[in-house]
Amino acid sequence: MTEDHPILRVQQSSNIEITFQLALLDGTVVEETEEGETLNFSLGDGTFIPNLEQMLIGLELGTTAKLVLSPERAFGLSDPENIHTMARQDFPEDLVLQEGFVIGFNTPTGEEVPGTICEVNDHTVLVDFNHPLAGKTVIFTATIKAILS
């Protein structure tokens, strides 16, 4: 390339457009951009976890990167202290509680956190407040479609 047309690379604070797929090792797709669509975001805005964003820095326009992240580098390991037994009566009577369902819970500070239902019986509900992908190795594939700034 000439000096008039430098190679565009993703920078620490770039605003970029990408296509991406986040999948598990078994091929299960967790999230991805739709065919023909891109995701526009600025690095550091919280769209992705910091480790994923750091891996995009330095990539050239048009590059596709396929990154395999261990649980420690992705969403962390599952912490047994984030699994809680709650009283069944704390849930609305009409709420269907089924193992595997993810429900939003409000914290005392007003934030909403997801909890995965692990077990349900007549009196208690076991809820896992770890990130749903905690303990999982993930494959992140991204193509840099545009570097806007």
C-alpha cells in the first residue's frame, strides 16, 4: 500500500462493523449476526467481554479471525457460591419454572441479573446466577467489515 492508502487496522477505541458468530465447541451457535447484517460498535463500550475486544485490536480491514477461548479467558469458571436455593413462594404463582429456563432477577440496586433454573420442587428452586456460558470453551469468529474511526 502507498502512503496515501495506509492499511486500516482496528485500534483500541475504534468504531467498527463486524459479522460474528459465538459458538460452543460442539458447534452450538450461541449468538451471531444475521446473513447480510453487521454489528456496529465501539471497542470498550461493553458490547463484548474485554478479552474478545482485545483480540480484535490490530486486525486489518477484511480480516476474519477465529478465536478459541478457554472458560477462564471467556466467561469465567462456574462459581458454586453463585448457585442459590430460593423458596418457591418467592416466585409468581403463574410463572412456569422449568430446568434450563433463564429468568431476570432484580438486585437490591435495581440491576437485572440472569439466573438459570437448575432444579424445581414443591418448596424450593435452585437458581444458578453464574453467566450462562461460565465454564464453557467458546469459539468466536469475527470478520472486520468496516473501520469507521
